[in-house]
Amino acid sequence: MSHPNRVAQALGTQTNHAPAPSTPGSQPPGGAQPSMRPVPPKSPFGNMPVSTGSGEVRFKPDDIVRLGNELIAKLGDDLSQARRHVNGAPREVEAGAFTTFCAHLAHAYVQGTEYADVDLVTKLRQLKEFQGGLNTTAKIMKMAEEKSAPKTQ
């Protein structure tokens, strides 16, 4: 006996992993006739087959730009706020300001704080580069759409 497919259950799809009938002409359990036609895959977001479209891909450049702006507005603000929190008092702390009792912890604290600051700066820079890439992609898609549109005179 096979285990239930938890992914299929979560998506609400049914799978039949029963072994094929061993004798020619026998019917599968339930008496249903097998179909020789392939079934298009179903979307996990609904009951619509995945391949019902015309095959044409349409981009919405304004939505691509909006996504980049939202990423900067939401994630960028969170990263900046985290950096302000890391750089807040007592950021000026040096390892020499601690007693000799916990010198190793003092060094680890200072190095950890420095690493967190540099890491947040790097993540913010990468996020801005990603936004720039999205803006460039949107510009190229808009230009391609304009160039491929039929000219009217």
C-alpha cells in the first residue's frame, strides 16, 4: 500500500497510482474506461489547465516597475531600519571598553555588529541593483512592444 500524496491533497488534486491492469481488456477499479488522450496539467492556483492560452506571453512593464518600487519601499525600509537599529547606541563600543573578564565575548560582539552592518549595506545595495534590473527589463519590454506593434498611418 502506498502512502497518501500530501502535496496532492493540499492542492486538492487527485492522483491514481494504482498499478496497471495485468490482463488485456480488464478494467481499472471502479469500472471507468481509461482514456488514451493525454490530460493537460492543472494549475495549482485553480482548476484551469495550464496550457489553455494561445502561447503568447504578455508583459506589463508598469507592473514590473511597480514591483521594483514596492521592493525598495518595503524591504529597503526594513533593511534601513535594521541598520539604524544596529548603528544606534551603544554602537561606538570597542572591544577595549569591556572588562577583561569577557574579552572573547567583547570581541565577538564587536565583530558580529560590524558583520551585521556590512551585511545590511550589501543587501540594500543588491536590492537596489535588482530594482535597476527590473526597471531595465520593463524599459526593454515596453520598447519591444512598441517596435512590434503594427504601424498605423
